Amino acid sequence: MLALLTLFSVLLGSNGEGVQAAAAADAPQETYIALTFDDGPYPKVTAHILDVLEKHGVSATFFVLGSRVAGREELLLRMEALGCEIGNHTFSHADLTSLSKEQIEKEIADTNAEFKRVLGHGAAVVRPPYGRYNDSVRSVIAYPLILWTVDTNDWRPRNAEELASAVIGEAEAGSVILMHDQQESTAAAMDAIIPALIEKGFRFVTVSELLAIRGESCNAIKMPEGG
């Protein structure tokens, strides 16, 4: 566990204080849950989701595509201002397992360069598109790979009530819930999901905070090769 926390302190740099504070919080591990959103930002949908997060004072993790940063800088700044984490989802949503090591490095580096331009720092976590990774991907990416334990399949899209019911029913301690900030139905479902999960006693954290709190019991997270 100490090794994990040390790694995150190095990866996050000046942003590591929040994670380590969360890890030190004297709260039962069974209350923590992480909401994650992929493929954005999309101005209308992402803003709606951020409105709901802000209303209830909770955080989430957004796995952002580097190609979608330009022109949407204010959304990234708002995410961070609300205590959300911004993760690297590659630049072009490429299947990393089909790329050379040099191409993998470029997908991650180009996205982090966009984050640094807007936020002043890169991401500390990566979600490989489609959840696909192999030994080559792990050997190149020196960050935790974030997968998920609950897949909402909201990209189809799904009815907001159906989606909310699925998330509320499947969420459990330590869950990493996969959603996308593309569909308005997902944003609409958040108005029901967050209050219901709060009522069930869950506490919302970012994926880095969840890892720092739960350590190796985070089944949805693959540490870097050798980490």
C-alpha cells in the first residue's frame, strides 16, 4: 500500500496532496465509489453532468480525449475547479494494442501536452480505449491503467430511467462505473443516480483517490509494469 501511495505522489506532483489526504481519511473503505466518464468533453452533456456534480458537492473522473480539448478548455478548468480528476484517454481513441510502442507513446504524450497547456499538468491515470491493453501497452505507459467494474453501455444510448436503475442497482463498494459524457440521456440519468447513491451511503471519490484508499483491492486498476 505504501508503494502505491508513493507512486501516486510522484505521478501527481503538486496534485498529490488531495489523494494522500483522502487516503488518510478515517472513513470505512466500503463507502467509496468512483464515477467515470469517457470520450468527452461535449459542451452540453459535460456541462450538465458538472452541474449535477456541483449541486451535490461530489467529484468524478473524466477520461478526456486529447483531440477534444481545443475549444473546450473552460470545461476542463471547471472539472478541476470542482475537484474532479482528468484522466488521459489517448488523443484519437486508438486501440493501443494495434499500435507500435512509439505510436502509443505519442497518443499519451500528445494528450498530456494538451492538458499541460490548459491546466499546467498532465494526467496521472490512463484509460485505454475499449479497455484494451497488452504487455506492450503496459510496458510503455508509466501510469495506472483504469478499467471498470460496472459498464453502463450508455453509448448506445439508453433510456435515462433505465440507465439510472442499472447504475443504482449494480453499484457496490469500490465500484468504478463506466459512463460517457456524450449522450444527453446519461446527463439526465445523473439527476437520479447521484442522490440515490448518496442515500445508499456511498461517498464519491476520483479513481486516484480510490486507489490510494483501497490499494490492491481495486480490481479495475492495473498498475504499470513493475509497479
